[in-house]
Amino acid sequence: MKLLRILSWVAATAILALVASAGVAAAENRDSEEITQLLERVRSHVAQADYDAHTLESYTRSQLHWKTHAAQLDRIREHVNNLITDTNEMVSMRSEGSPWQREAVDRISVLLPEISAHMTTTINHLKDNQNRVQMKPYRDLAVANRDLIHHANEVISDMVDYGEAKAKADLLEQQLQMPAPEKAS
């Protein structure tokens, strides 16, 4: 009798531990709404920077004044700064995210130092060479900025699209779960 109670207690404890660990695992896999919103903002910033970087690169094939280039670089810099600010906020919240969100934060944050450094180089080059915006060194910098920002745009958009698809699949999975059949009395 005592052995049966002990076995019942051990079985009940094991079941409770299993249920509790499943609850913790489910909580670990839930998306953070805050990170999802930041990812949307990051996608918006990088899309705007991508558009502006393509525009700047097109300026290198024209006779536009260097101040037009400078104004375009300022627009790109503003978008990149906003991108960095929101990404830093996501990095600080990384542990609250689901596994795919943590991966997204990691992938995005490694792209930004190179973009930032390259933007700084381009801005400094323009300051030092205002009348040489059609020359190869400046054109190469504009093309490299465009390519770096475009790559970041693709990565960020893919991660946000993945998150949206995953959320939709999770919702459908919940909706399709059928209740257990009722037993006939």
C-alpha cells in the first residue's frame, strides 16, 4: 500500500514536472510583440535607406551639385541612425524573444557596423572632395553603400516575412486543433 502511494506520488510529480516544463518551453517559443513591432520599424527604416541609397548611386551618373549628394547622404544617414537605434533596442530585449526573433536580432545587428562605417567613410570623402562626385572613388563608395544597404534590406525583409508566415501558421495550427471526441455514455 505504501509502495503504491509512493509510486503514485512519483508519477504525479513527474507529470507535474512535464507539464511545467512544457509551459516554460511554450513561453520560451512565444514571439515578443515588442520585438515584432521593432522589426517592422527596422524594416521601414532600411527600406527607406535602400531607396535613398539607390537614388544617391544614380546621382553619380549625373551632373548634380555636390550639395544634392550631401543632402541625399544626410537622408540615408538619418534612416541608418534610426535603424541602429531600433536595432539596439531589440538587442537589449533579445532574451525576451522567441528563437527566430533572437536569430533575427543577431543577423541584423552584425550588418550595421559595416553599414555605419561605410556611410561615415562616404560622408567624409564627400566633405574632402566636394567637386569630385562624378569621379570613380566617390562612385565606388556610393555603389558599395547601395549594395550594403540593399543586402540589409533583403535580410531584414526576409526575417520579418518569416515571422509573419510563422505567426500565421501558428494561428492556423491552433484553429485546426480538433476537440477530443466525446465518449458515449
